Amino acid sequence: MATLDATLDEIIVDNNEDDAPSSEVIAESEVKRVEIAKLIPAISPSNFNAIIIYSDEKVIELGRKPEFRPECIFSDGRISTVHGRVNIICDEGKASSDPTKYSIQFTDLGRNGCFVNGKKLGTNNSVILSEGDTIGLVVPSISHKLSSELPIYTLALCNSTPPPNQQTQELADQEEQRTQEIDDAMANELTCPICSGIFYRPVSVIPCLHNFCSSCLSSWLNPSNNNSYFGQNMNCPTCRATIQEVRKNPTLNNLTETYLKTHPKQDREKEEKEEMDKKDAYINKTDLVLYKRNNNNNDDSDSDSDDDYHRRRRNRRDETSSDESDSDDDTPVRVCDECTNPNPIDNYQCAAHALHNSCSTCNCRLAFRHHDTSLSPDRRQNCELCGMIYCNLYKQVTNTQSPCYISGIHKLKEHTSIISLPSTCLNNNQVERDILIDYIRTKNITVQDVYNTCMTKVESGTYTHPSYPNFTTDSRFCQSCAYKYFNELIYCYRAEIDSADLPATVTSRPTCWYGRDCRTQIHNRGHASRFNHISENTSNNRH
């Protein structure tokens, strides 16, 4: 009876001590169950299912034991009853709903071993797994190909994926960046190279297929903007190719209109469009072909040969320049310095969507100032003979080694980069050209000296240029045209050489009746060697 004399309070206290769960157990039971990792079959398709690892699990065992989770049971005879163990370790020492607080440990318990990233782990050895690690419960033989029957898994940690809100923001930022890149690329393709604005009534020039605003091209090709030397010849503002046709470009026009619907701020003001319409020579034409070159024009033959001369020169320059793009279309539209800041020389600044040129050497953008009377002749932009654009005078380039300086515009008497006799000099007679080369080498004279002598003779009136008598040594030519001008003066220089300064093999030759006008001297080297052709045509005096 004495053992039953316990008070009610004592009984209650005993019950509290024995049956009440601890605060740690209550806290752990309230932690939300989260997925922290997956073992995903590495071979697809696979005969096995993914093994999902949850935060409330301490251990997951893999093998042939039937009591294991269904996806953790394997029938392969090479796998032990308990082949491997996955331990879920919370880094904080207690349960957490944050998947980043857990580590995954794998222990090899199999007789034949488990393989992590292709290397055998070894019985009772453990390793902490990382994102992307591969766990193989068996290893195939050398002759065995990987198949869906092999239990090989890859670990995918849930903490390797950004939280949903962060991931969504990153995707949004990436999409915004991609959209901006597309918009920039589209704007670049739809930008007129002349006015640097989005196309307005775009047209294409044939055969080079460069595109321009109709009014911009009209202003560029206005007869008052072209040198009379070219006659009716017109050149593309981008590549200087001879324009055969100007055509409407309906497809590009539709693309431009679609782009401006989503980017209305880049559209032109109504007043600007009206002003452009006034300058547009093609606005009232309804045909697809707005302009077609007259191939019967007699001036075209000279223009074409000159065009070929410059095209070959540009090709040689492009082949030796590693900085040049293979295609003008691949080069982004460059911004003119004077569009953003006044010119430091004369404080000139471009108006909105003003016409522009491109330097034939460096392709830099220049304001179109051909008819600007305030622009000094010493800063002219185009060669007086061919009309091609160069930046050296306009930007006052002083570096004599700069390609823009060497190939650019100078007074004829101030060109200092004449280093070789033109290949077609002396009426394209290569024998006479070789004789002249031997002479200047013997006398220790440079080609630049010959050029300077010719300019001095022209200036004094001793020489008169047969093709360009109206130009003076103060005329501003590009280097190509300076060579072209020099080419015909070389005959005058050669004709003045005293016979005593030439070898007897040269002076003893009889003179051809046709002299400098002989056509045989060009293609028949034997004839050119046997006869002297530095003389005037005397064929009419034979009878």
C-alpha cells in the first residue's frame, strides 16, 4: 500500500517528463519538407527512374534489398544487397527548409564497388557529391557499350538553380538585351549611309545593291555635284561603282515602315519629309526602274576605263589592309564627328540628317560640303579630276606616313609619294619604259625627281598636258590621278633626254614611221625593240 501513496501532482509531473515531446522535436516536425537533389539516369533512354532526395530523409540505401524504395532496388547480379548509401547532411546541424543548407554524401558498400566520375570509390569509402557528378553502381566491360540497362546516375542539386524570382529576372534581362541587340542590328540595316537617318522612300542602286533614301541619292547624283570629267557617269556613294540603274525597293520600304511602327521616335518629322520630297527627283515616277544608264553615251568609254583604274587600286589597297571588311554591307554605319561636335577648324556642325561623304581611303564620314563657299580650297574634299572623296585636306592630316595623307588630295606639284613609273607610260611601250628606267638608275635619279621635273616644266609652260591642258600644278588631285596626269608627261621628259646620255643600242635604232602613235609597239615586243618610237607620226610623209 505504501507504494501507491503518490500524490496527484507527482503523477502529473512524471507524465510530463516521460511523454511530452522536446522543443527540438516539435521544431523539426514543423520544418517544411523540400526536395534538395535528384539522381537522374545519365543514359537516355533508361530502364531506371530518377531518385528524388528530400530534406527530411537521413539515409537512402541502394541495392537488391526488397525493403528499399522501389526506385532504389536493382536486380543486376553485380549489385550487392546493400550496394551504396546516400547520406543527407544538414550543414546547420538541424532540419532546414533551405535546400542550400544540405550536402549529399555517397558511401560505397558494394562488393564490386561503386564508381564516382568513372573512378572506383572503394568499399566503405565516402565522398561529398557536387552538381553534375556521375555515380555508377556497376562499370561496363571494355567491350560493353553504354546502354539503358546500366544503373548510372548524374546528381542534380536543387540549390544549383536560382530562386524562381531571380531566375525570372535573369531571363527577363537576357530577353531585353537580346531584343535591344536585334533592334540595334535592324536600325543599322535600315540606316541611310548618306543622311544617317532611318530610310525614307528607300531605293537601290544596281549592280552593287546599296540602298539610300530616294531624296538623298537624288541630291548626291545631282549633275551639279559631279565633275564634268565623268560626263553622264554616276557612282555609288558607298562603293563608287558605276551606277547602271536606280530602282525602288518595296521590300525595304515595308521593313522600314514596320520598324517605325514599333519605334516611332526614330521617324522623321512631317516638315523634314516634305523638304526631302522637294529634293527627290524620283518622287513622281511610278515605274520600278527610276533611272537607267545610257550605255550609248560616248563619254562612258573614258569613264569606264578610269573607273576600272580606281577599282583596281581600291582592290589592291583592300588586299593589303587587314582592318578592312570584306563587304561594305558588313560594316556598321559610322557616325560623322561633326554630327556630334562642331569642327574645331571652322566650328561647322552638321544639321539633322545632313548629306555625308565617305573617305575613299579610311571610309570615315564627312559632311557633304562640295558647294560650301565658306570652305577653303585647301580643305576641299574631292579630287578635281575623278571627284573621289578624301579626308586628308578637310581634316588637315599632317602625318606623312598616314594612308589618308599618301593617297589623298594635294596640289599636283606637292605630291611626294610618286615611287614608280606608271605601267602604261610611253604609250604602253614596255621596251621604251625599260630604257627610261635604266637611264634614271644610271643617273641616280628617282621617279619622284622625274615627277618634280615634269611639274616644274608644266609650271613654266615648257610642257603642255595633251589631255588636261586646263589643269595647273596647283590643281588638287588624289594620288591615283596624279599618277594619271604624270603618265602622259613622261613622254615629254623622255623626248628631252640627250642621245649622248643613252647607249648606242638605243640611239642606233631606226625610227618607226608611226612614232608614238604606233599600235604595234604595244603588243609586239620585237617591233618595239627594233624601232625607236620616241618621235612624232611621220607616216604621211612617206610618199
